[in-house]
Amino acid sequence: MKKDFNHCESVYWVFTQLCNDECDHCYNFSGPRGERISEAECMQIIDNLPERMDRLILSGGEPLADKKLLFAILDRLQERYGGKTQLMLQTNGDLLTGAILDKLIEKGITRFDISSIDRYHKFEGQRLEKLAALFATRGVNGDDKDPLVDKGNYLHKTNLSWGYWGATEDMWLGGNWARGRALEKDIWKRDPEHNFCTILSGARNFLGGYDDIPQEISIQLWQINPCCPGTKYPMGDARIEKVADVLERVSKQEVFQRLNEGDPWRMGEALGVTEQAARARTQELGNVCLYCDAFFGEYLRELGGGAGAFMELPVIPRMKKKRRF
Ligand code: SF4
Ligand code: SF4
């Protein structure tokens, strides 16, 4: 595990849940009435990000649906990181025009990922050709389709590139997170053997120590998570805490050390919850992230705060008796 949490290889930040679309498979309830945070809160979060980041992926919601806020964020990021961090934008592309693309490039975005090329989004991927033509007019290279996993594809890379993907029956639908509207609409796949936690966007390597995927954390609005689906309780509040301090703190806890290994079925061992019991519970629930929620709800305690208030790091209570896991 890494020691210096003031350096993160990758931070994935959903700074808005506002979106022009309202897809059934959306994992975070984004839509025209999606949750937002203020510009002041976003500035506080930027101040609390690690001193060094190799890349920052800005996502939503639809970032371009909250354009004024996005531009303010980019200006502040440039002030703080001055081109040392690769800035990437994950967008559904629906609202992208030539003028907006020019502005985004001017403000430091070097990588564009169009995440809507599938039949589940509003335009069902029909804008792909138009987007390809638009990027070509600005010299944005489309050969590099999937830079997210391979570190060689993004570390210190500043040339302009774009790629695209979309939901498929296997991924983002079939392997979709049991979260948000996907859970509500019941379109997540029940597969208790699928360990989402051990692949990119899961918790594996969020504290570092592995080379197979980038060390990445996610921030959902202000909630600091080890993974994109998000744990039942966030690890901390990026508006009022330094992300590095939060990572340092959880790195000492065995639950999070196991999650860093991408092994949620072993996160309860220190508390007497065996892997066998965890797997049995996952079979009942049908999904490893739902097991994770049940585990957090049962074994970790949320400190302080009321609804909507700051949630401190969950602490592990001493259990007086064995629970059913
Ligand atoms: S899946 Fe993407 S495009 Fe669809 S509602 Fe969610 S954030 Fe918007
Ligand atoms: S099992 Fe828990 S930590 Fe792992 S990806 Fe799912 S919610 Fe995140």
C-alpha cells in the first residue's frame, strides 16, 4: 500500500448529478432534477484534493448540463495544478458543440470520453458520427479508444484524444451496480459470483500497492468513496476534509485494507465474519455491493451528523455477540 496519499494516480469526481437524460440504468439518480452542489462547495473540494494527481476525471450526471459550474471548476483546477494533472471529461456528448469543445480545450481538458453510445441513452448512439467529425475538426485524436485502465495511456499525456463506449448487456447493465435508478428499476443483474470490487471502478487499489489498474478513488458530489458504486457510508466529506487525510485514516483499518485488495468477502475477518459466511450472504442478496451495504450497515457505525450533515469515518464497534453473517 502506498504511504503518500498526497499523490493520487486517479480521482473520479461526479461534481453534479444534473443531466439532460434520465436513463433507467443510471447508478446515481442523475436527471433533470439531479442533485447538485454549489460552486463554493466545489471550490472547497478542489482545495482539499491531493497535492498531486496524475489524472482527474470529471463526470456526472452530465457535466455539460452544469456548464457554468464545470468552467469554474476547470479554471480553479488550472490555478491549482497548472497542467500537471491530466483533465478528462466523461460526457454523454449530447450537448457538445464546436464552441463548447473549444472552450473545454482552452480550459485544459485533454481527454474526452463519450459514454452514451448504446441503445439505452436518449440518442441511442446516433450522434457518434457527428461527434467524430466535430473532434476531427479540432485535431482531437480518436485512435485511443480506452485509456482508462492502462497507465501508459494517461500518465503525463497531454495530447488531445477522445473515445467512446456505452452500456451493454454484459457491462453497465448486466454487470451493473446495484445502485440508484438501476436498483430502483430492477435492471441490475443478479450475479453473486461477480466481484465488481476487484476491477477498475471497484475498490481494488484505491489505497495503492498494485500495478494492474490505476490507484483510483471516487468522489460522488462531496462523498469520498473507495469505488464508483460508493459504500453505504462515505469515507469522508471532501468539502471539509483533506482527501489525503481521509485515505491515511482508512488505510489503518482492516476493512478498507481488504477492500483495497478487491476482496470484500474478507473485509469482515477481523470482526469474526468469515469469507464463507460473507459469500453465503452474497448468494442471498445476489450482488457483492449489496453484501457490502449489509456489512457496513451491520458492522460499521456512522458517527455524528444528521440527515445531510457530515458523516465521519465509520468506526468498527466491538461486537458483543456474533451476527448472522
Ligand atoms: S446514465 Fe449518464 S446520461 Fe444517463 S441519466 Fe445517468 S448520467 Fe445521465
Ligand atoms: S463491494 Fe463495496 S467497496 Fe467494493 S465496489 Fe461494491 S460498494 Fe464498492
